[in-house]
Amino acid sequence: GGGGRAPPPPPAPVLTVAVGVGAGARLLYAYGTALLLICALWVGATVMLAAWAVRRSMAPARRLSEQAARIQPDNLALRLPLHDTDRELQDFVRSFNRTLDRLQSAYQQMEGFNADVAHELRTPLATLINGTQVMLSSPRDAAELRDALESNLEVLEDLKTMVNDMLFLARADRGERAADLSAISLAAEARRVAEYYDAALEERGIRLRCEGDAAVAANPGLVRRALANLISNAIKATPAGHEILLRCEPVAGGARVEVRNPGASIAPADLPRIFDRFFRAGQGRAPRTEGHGLGLAIVRAIARMHDGDVDARSTAGETVIGITLRAPTDKPAATPQAADAPPTRQ
């Protein structure tokens, strides 16, 4: 009728759509699982291939390591092979073999030095022991005992000198430099040392002439010791009636002294070795009255303590031995003690 309410509007229509995802989820799960397995297999294969490649590339180094492990003190002449070594390792093998060459040379020098020391010590020790046994074998009066003690003292002083020289060389070999440097005149030091040998020169009928001069910063005691050894050796080698020439001259950064003496020349094979310890040119071993054979080794040690070097040449009838001194460029370490009095037996 005219007075009644209008009916409410009908509700809005709702459309519901359903899609099945089970198949897609299963597909994604299968895809992820397959991808994970493929990645795992790929990583594993990569690791195995990398390990194989590294092992293969390191095989030459392992072979060299095994060959190096076979090198022992009794076969230091063994070297790593170069002909069947990869090109990338050939430089390493060459450097290693050069190191072995230096090691073998140093080891042989050490063995020879030990043998020489034992030989040098054996004779005076045997003299002391035999002399003491003789004196104790029967009663002796005070005069005989005193003579024996004086003789033993001479031998002991000789041993002390040799031991001190060897200790000096050992300290110099460790790289010690000259200390207590001062500006010195080589000519003045040479004349001072020459005065010490006046009696020996007069006895042998030999003259010593000094030429030139040069100034250098050096340890005076060590310089005098080096000059004394050079002059002493020259006196022994110079025939009576001849002259020894000592020449001083400046060189770049330092000074040089050379001692020139006439006499028998040194064999070319011996010349490079005259600065070695206990080496005596022309013979395996000289009589003990000619010294221990350490004089020129000490000269070389003193030169190196002053950043210098030594040289020698010998021609028919003349030998020249020189020493070059330069002030050390770094801070000097403690210097092995050198007595002011020149040694008389080297």
C-alpha cells in the first residue's frame, strides 16, 4: 500500500575463485631440490678438480723437497737437478744450488780450520807434556826445574798468542767493525812500526823505505798490527842486501798501503789463498819458527773491519801485498783488542 516500507536492497554479489596450487608447489620443490643437488655436485667437483690441480702443480716442488732432504753433511756435493725441472722453478733451483755451493765451501773451510787448529795445538802440547814427563821421571835440582819452566813458559806464550789471534779472527768474522777511529797518517804509523823491526832488518841486511803518505780515519792499533804483519812477512821473504818498499797513497774514500819486496814469487795457484788461515805458500806447512800462518788472515780481517780489502800480486822476483782502508759507514761495534806492540810471529 501507499503507507508501507520499501523492501531492503538485495546483498551485493560475491564471486569466489579457487585455484589449486599443489602442483606448482610440488614443481618448485622439485626444482629447488634439483638446483641444490646440482650446486652441491658442482662445488664438490670443483673442490676435487682444484685439489687435483694443486697437487699436480706442486708435484715438482715436492720432488725438489725430497731431493733437498737427502742432502746431508756427508754428501754436501749433491745438488738439485736442473734439466728435468719446470721452467717456473729453474731460477729457484739455481739460487738454491748457489746457496749450497756457499754452504759447502764454508763447511769445508770450517773442517779445514778445525784440523789446522788441532795440528797447530798438538805440537806445543806434546812438547809441554813430554818435557814435563822427562822432568818428573827423576829427581832434578832447582836450576834444571827453572830451565824447564822457562821453556814451558815460552811454549805457553806461543799458544796464548795463537789463541788470541784465532779469537780476534772469530770476532772479526762475526762482522765487528773497527771502533775508536781517529785521523791518522799512514806514513807516520809505518815509520813507527818500522822502528820496531830495525834490529831484524839490520840482522838480515835489509833496508826498508817508505814512500808517500795518506790520511784516513782508522783504529791506530789495528793499523799498526796490519802493517807489522805485512812488514814481518816481507822481511822473511826478502833476500839479504835488498830493499823493501812501503808505499802509502790516498784512494777514493780512504787510503791504501802496499808492501813491495823482492824474492821468490808466489805460485799463481797459491796467490788467491795467501790470506787464508794457516796457509803457507809453496808448502803444506812451514816450520813452527816461521809462525802460525795467521798474519795475512789478520791483515784481511782488519781491512774488512774498515770497509776495505786486501790484494796481492806476484811476478818474477817481486811480490806486492796491499791493504785498503776506508772508515766504516755504519756505527762501529766494539773492536777486538789489538796490542800496540807488533806481533813478532805470525
